[in-house]
Amino acid sequence: ITTRLVGSEMCIRDRYYMMYSANYYGGQYYAVGYATSGSPLGPFVKSPDNPVLEKNTDRGGDVTGTGHNMVLTLGNGDRYCVYHGRTSATGDRRVVFIDPMEITPEGKLVVHGPSTDARPKPAL
């Protein structure tokens, strides 16, 4: 797999992935989606799987307002989504989260979060 960063886009297997935040940044429905293109200049097509990162309170979690993300790719190829969100403990104050993410062999972008569970330090 070849990965290059192009601005706020990732290029994986000759497909460009652009992640973005949508909805009101101060609300519980702030979420992250993505679009893909065969060219860095577009046109980009939104994924039918959006949002890929959103509140989890309706599933027993404690996170709302997920957004404003970046992708961190480690030297071993592991990818993480770094973003902010809120919990009942933080109220209106946003805190930073980091969760594993992947591009499946079919090309689907998946963020494994939001999560407030303790996780081991990623291997570099």
C-alpha cells in the first residue's frame, strides 16, 4: 500500500480520501465523514457510509460532538484518527481523542471510535 499526504487528503491505492466535519461544531451531532476521488482535484463523491465518526450516546457511550479531525500514520503503517469531542464529564469543553482507523480492502474508511477506553500505546 502506498500512502501519501496531499494537503488534507490521503492517497491510498490510487484513491484520494478527503475527511471533513459537518453540522454545528458546538452541538452533539457534529460528525466526521469522507469523500473519495480518483484525482486530488476531484470531483469527490461522499461515502454512503457517512458519518464514519459520530456521537455514541445512543449506543451507551459518553461522547458527542466528534469532529475537526486529522489522520496520523505511523511508521509501521498503522493509522489513527485524532479528533475532538465532548463527554458528560467535560461538558462544553472539547477534549482530544485518538482512535484506530483503517481503509478496508474494499476501500471503505472505518474509524474504530469514538472510544473512551484505555488503550495500549501504539507501536512505532
